[in-house]
Amino acid sequence: MPETFSLRMASEGAQQQQQQQQQTAQAKGGQGSAPGSNKQEVTDGGSMDCLGCRLTGLAFGVGGGGYIMSSLLQDKPPRGANKAAVIATAGAMLCFGLYRAIA
């Protein structure tokens, strides 16, 4: 029973601390973010990803698209609809990677 009480008190204390940080950020005009946060504040209520997230998404998209596109360089390249599907999938992956880096 005492453990439940102490957990509840710790949870309430964390909530109060978070509310104080939000109030402090609002008092400063919405500038900055909570300590330890990897997200950047945006004025419209959304959030932007950190640089590491963007670079990872870019590497995933471009690397994945390049890997899929490499199947066109095999000894027996795909033909017809299979070739079109490979090109479409690789193009979508490349577009995803570029969008992830820019937007």
C-alpha cells in the first residue's frame, strides 16, 4: 500500500513539473523546448523532426530505393509489369527519402 501512494505522489510531482515547464515556455513567448527534448517547437502546434531523424529517413529512402533499383542491373533484369513495379517502388522510396529530408 505505501508503494502505491509513493508512486502516485511521484507521478503527480512529474505532472506538476511538466506543467511548470510549459508555463515557463509560454511566458517566454513559446521559444525553446523542454530540457532533453529532441523535437523543435513550431508555432502552429505541430512539431518538426530533429536533424538525426531527417538524416535517418533520407538514408532509408535513398538507400532502399537504390537497393531496389539495383535489381534492374542483374544478369536477367525484370521485364514488363515486374520492371514497372520495381521502378515505381524504387521511385516511391527515393521520393520518400527526399521528402523526409526536406519537409
